[in-house]
Amino acid sequence: MPLAALTILLPLASFAILAVFWPIRHTGRPAAWLSTLTAVASFVIALLVLRDVAPMGAPPELWTMPWLVHGGRVIAEVGFRVDAVSASMLVVVTCVAACVQVYSLGYMSHEPKPALGRYYAWHSLFIVAMAGLVLAPNLLQLVAGWELVGLCSYLLIGFYWAKPSAGKAAVKAVWVTRFADIGLMCGLVLLYVETGGFAWEGFSWANPGASELVAALLFLGVMGKSAQVPLHVWLPDAMEGPTPVSALLHAATMVAAGVFLVVRCWPLFEGAETLLVAMSWIGAITALVAAITASVQTDIKKVLAYSTCSQLGYMVAGLGSGEMLGGYFHLTTHAFFKALLFLGAGSVIHAVHSNEMGEMGGLRKKIPLTAALFAIGTFALAGFPGLSGFFSKDLLLEEVAHGGQWGPLAILLFVAGLTPFYMMRVYCLVFLGEPSEKSNHAHESPLVMLAPMALLAIPAAVLGFGAGSFGELLGHEYHFAVTPVGAAATVAGLLGLGLGYAKFGMGQLASLELPGLAAFVRSGPIDNAWRLCWERGLLPVARNVGWFDRYVVDGLVNFSGWITLEAGDRIRRLQTGSAHDYLYAAALGAVLIAVAGVVGGVLA
Amino acid sequence: MIDWLLFAVLSFFALGGAARVVTSENLVHVVLYLAVTLIATAGVYAQMDAGFLAAIQILLYTGGVITLMLFAVLLARRNGGSVPAEGHTSPLRSLLVAGLVAGLSGYTILRGGAPNRAPEALSTAELGRVLLDPLALPFEALSVLLLAAMIGAIVLARRKDA
Amino acid sequence: MTGPGLDAYLFLAAAMFAIGLFGVLSRRNLLAVIVSVELMANAANINLVAFSRFGVHPWGQALALFALALTVAEVVVGLALVILVSRTHGSLLAGSLRDLKE
């Protein structure tokens, strides 16, 4: 068994202990420490795995055992596949997870003990699921992990289950992603039918047309998980969960699972030309719509959620260019700086006890460390030259330009300017300007929360310089060079930053409104469109189905119930309650069986 | 011929005892007639070269169970003296069903065409080997069952006020 | 003629079984019912030993031994129940027990 297996087994042990032995779970902090220790250990192991992994192209390290054996034929296998793609993703996942778990020790410290234990049990389960997804040797195990992270997402969004909105948000997340997973499931079945297995490489298609169809169906699932327009509506609502959960699941890792699926199954997607063009457009439109929406939100977590959507759109558009390196590298850098931003937002919320940016302001002096770390995240996301986001965005845009998709490229360049704008807006409203009433009582977060943020800030700042070796690992040549596209993106980014500072630099509440569009965007047009679809399209159908159910199906059920009652009334007379009568019945039954046997024997 | 004679005698005691078991009006007699049947059955076992089983039948069954039953009879006795078996309910109907079963069994045996030759019997040593090697697990499970029965009996029969 | 064959023992067992069944069905007294059940179990054991003796399967005797132990367990629990019933109902009349109804 490869070393990487420990990244699953350790959290699994933690989860099993916390799940089964409820007294341990109810101890709260010890349970939290157990889970955190396994997460940190997983991170260390993942680093070791990454150190030794061979570059892409070399045969992967495989360890599998048969699963679903039917009639001597192995239908699928479970196990671990360690190669450049899975090892790098594993490090991202375990690093963010470890940071978030340490951070939660501080952030969740006011929770009651059983709730804390529950929280950490699910966090452990999440690492198990995510590592299982990442290390999957075939699509079937990947989808199993995919479903499990979906379950963790549901559980953690609904963590504050006493709050009705949290429960609704959790259900919404499940419904939307599940809806998209219909496509994924169909793709999986079609893949099996066409190739007789669940592998993503190493076979030839009997029917070449099916290849693209399978990829397209899988991409439907990706759209749900990675929150692509119009299936992104669940992600902003998912912010009902605790902020560290948003950082881990709904910013850095789980929502990136969709993008990861495309990277992982790249041999399936590579040749699907029509699909790639569609992916570019969908990604670009997602990036644009989400960025515009982010610009008018007043809730700090909602801004970051829409920003995540927008960046996921970026990644998908990048993959649509026909090269996977840019999209995947952006996934990696984004995981770090967006997790950092979320943890920073959590720290702010922890300080002022509010999500509304209108109630913040002037926090730079009150919580300087958080402000500094948040600034690193902001500038990394904005693509400020030298920080990680700059390099990954540059690489991604370069690939899109190289793929010759000018329409998406133009949109992405515009978003490259819009992103710094709204991030600058957040930074100004929260940290600059005059302190609000709530800001005056703010206190800096404890070290246990700041340390993981600082750890995340390192890759968020300097990971960009590792782009070359990252490319090398994945078997792509990459050298940074100044190009027209990159220059345009940088100029747009700086312009956005400047504009944002000019407009919101004073941190005044009055400047919160963006004229014109704001009211419309804030009303949630896409959510409304879904609601309309629901009311006009689905509900009438459901009503008809309901009628059929009520009068035909229920009628049958009621009829059978009536028959049973009647028959029971008659048969009840047989039940005398006297043991002897029952004995007679038993003896006669035995006689009947014997007679049947004898008669059968005679006939035979 | 002597075998047939022995068989006839044993059968007489076994079936005669059985008949008295189901007809006797005194419960103490019922139990004692059961002892007769069981001992006769042990003889039948011995005739079939199953000496070990015959011994077990007498020791454990006749010795243990009969004693136990006598205790139960005397414990359940209300007001001293003999314990009546309180007769039969609808004996004709019962006779009919039992006769049906007997007839069916007899018919099946006649049609069976069973082997009438007598090969070597299973020796006690072999029986022990069978019990402790291929049947070791059921054997152990049985001991657990006996324990459960013992505990169950104690729990059931214990006086609540005691 | 060498002695009684398999048929003879099976007939003996069948007869004993039928007598036992008659007792189970007709007896009013619960203790008598249990004793009759013993007769039936005994008949079954005779069958097992006979089959073993006449070469159907050598494990028949082992099975009979198991059945013996099972019967003992059944008797123990049954007698405990009888004593319990005699204590709670004041009688051992099976006919008077209608508690199985509802």
C-alpha cells in the first residue's frame, strides 16, 4: 500500500473513533485535537508523497484491490493512484484542511462540546472523502468520493441546524448538485457501456462519437459541483455554514473537485472539441456574472462566495482552451488565497460579530495582523504582479489566447479588471475609513487562528514562482514571459484596484451602492429564473403527478387496505387465543406439506 | 431371530409407555411412564450399536429430565395428594390428526425403499472425533445455548418477591 | 432374515411420534403437553440413529446427540414457564389460557 494511503486511513480512524464512541466525541476539545492531529499528519504525508512523485508521463504508482466482482469478472477496483496530478491535489487539500482545522480550534471554541465533536468528526470524514476522490484509480471511486464530499458539504452547511435558513441552504446545495449529478451518472453508465470499465485512459473507443458525449455528461456534474452558471445558485447560500467550512469546502477544495475531475479525466476531455468551446463560454460567462454579482453584495462572505464562482469560471474557461495546466495551476493558487481570504473574513466576523460590511470599517488599526494577511489574499486574487494569482491568471489567459477563443478571452480580461475592483471594495469597506460602532469593540483573533492564516499566506504569495516546476511536474513546458495578453490583464487588474480604491477608499457607507445595475443584480435574477422554472414548469407537472398519485395510486392503496381490514375481520374469528387451536393448525399445516410432498413424489 | 424378539419387546415397552403417557390421569404416572419409554428407547439405541447414545439417554435424559419433571409436577401441585392431568380436550379430533400423520409417515416409509443391509456402525471413538473436529463449532454453540436456557429458566421461575 | 431393518425402526419412530402428537393436541394439562413433546422428540431421535446405523450418513448419531441436548434445554425452559404459569394463573389448564388472543 502506498504511503499516500495514510492520508485516507488516518482521518478515517479519527472519524471512526469520533463517530462510534460518542463519549469521546462529546468531550469537544480532545475530539477536536484528535481530528486536527490526523489532518496535520495527513498534510505532512502528502508533502512526502509529492516529494517522491514522478512527473506526468511516468507510469503512476498504483495499488488496487478488486471490488464488485461479478461472476469472476472484476467490474471495478478500489485503491490508490499516486501520480503528479493526484499528489499535487492531495497536498492542496490536506494543507488547506489542516490549516482550517487548526483555525477552527479558535473559531469554533464557543460551540458546545458535542457540537464541536460533531464538527470535527465531519471534517475528518471530509478529508477521507476528498483524499479518496483525489487518489481514485478510476472514475467509480472518484464518484464515490464525490458523493461523500457532497454529503459532508450538506452536513457542514447545515451545521447550525437550529437555524431554518441553514437547513434550507443545505438542502438547496444537495438538490442543485444532485440535479447536475444526473448528468454525471449518465456519463458514468455510458462510459461503462462503451468501454466496459471506469478508467479514463488506456482504452480505445469502439464508438468514437460516444467519447465526446461521455465527456459532456461528466461536465454536467462538474457544472453543479463547481458552481457554473446557471447551476451556481447553491454556492452563495452555502455560506450559511461556519466560515472555516466555507473556506475549506466551498472555496478551496470541494467546489474545485469539479475542475479536478476535468483535469483528472483529461484524456477524455482533450479531444472533445465542441465541448471545449462550450466550456470556455460557460466558464467565461460564469466568471463575468459572478464577478458582477460580487460587486454589489453587502455580506462579506457572499462577496467571497461569488468571487469563488467567478474564479471557478476562470478555471473552466482555461480548461476549455484545450490545455489543462493553466486551469489546474489556477485551481492550486486559488485554493490557497481564497482559503486565506475566507479565514480572514472569519477572523473579521469573529471580531465584530457581523457579516455585513456596512457595520465594519476602519478595522485596520484594530486587527492589523488580520488586515495584513487579508491584504495578501486580496492582492493575490487581484493578480497583483509577483503574487501567485498573477502567474496562474497569466498562464491561464495565455492558454486561452493560444487556443484562439477570442470571445471568452475578452470576457476574462474584463473580469481580470472587475475582480480587483470588488476585492478592493471589500478591503476598503472593511479595513479602511472610519471605524463603525461595532469596529470599536473589535479584538484581534488568537494565535491559533492567525497562525494557519499566515501559513496559507506563504503559498498565496510566492507559489507563482513555482509555476515552472509545477508545469514540469505535469509534463508541460512553461516559462514566464511578458506577452500582450498578460500585459493587458495586468493593466486591467491595476486599473481595477485603482478604481476600487478611488471609489471606496474612504470606506464610506454611502458609496456602497453601485448605480443602475446593483438593484437588479442584488435581486438575484438567476435564482428568480430558477424559481420561475420551478413554478411555471415543474409545479404544474408535479400537480398532475400528485393528482394521479392521490386518486389512482392512493386509491389502489386504500382499496388494498380496505380488503385487508375486511379479511382481517373475517379471519379474526379463527384466532381463539387457545394454544390448542394453534397446535392443531400447526399439525394440519405439517400434514398438508407432507401430503404435498408425497403427491409430488408420486407425480414425479 | 433373537434380534426381532428383542426389538418386539423394546417396542412394546416404548409404545406402551408412550400410550400410557398420553392417557394416564395422574401426572406423576405420566412422567414415570415417560421414563419407561425413554429407557426402552435407550435399548433400541443399544440394539443399533449406538452404545454411547444409549448411555447418554439413560444418564442424562432419564436420570436428569425425569427428575426435573417430577420436581415440576410436585411444585405445581396445589393441594397435596395426586396431581390430576385434567383429561383431554376433543380426543377424537386429536386422534384423527395423529392418525393422519401416522398414516402418512407409514406410507412414506413403505414407498421409501430404504436399504435393509446393515453396514458397520459408527464407533464411539469416531463419534467423538466427529463431534470435536467437523462439528466443533455447533458443539460449542450448543453449550452457549444450554447456558442461555439455564439463565432463562432461572429468570422465569424466580419468585418476584423472593 | 437377519433382524429388524431400517423400516422397522422407522415404523416404531412414526408410531411414537403419532402418539406424542395425539398427546400434544389433546392434553389439557400443560405439563402433560410438555411430556408429550418429549415423546415426539424421542421419536425423531430414533429416526436419526436409525439412519446413521443403516448407512445414510454417519453423522446421524452426532445429530441425535445435539437434538438430545436441545430437548433438554427446551424442557428446562418449558418447565420454568409451566411453573410461572401455575403461579400466575393458579392452574395448568392449557384450555384456560386465552392470553394469546390480542
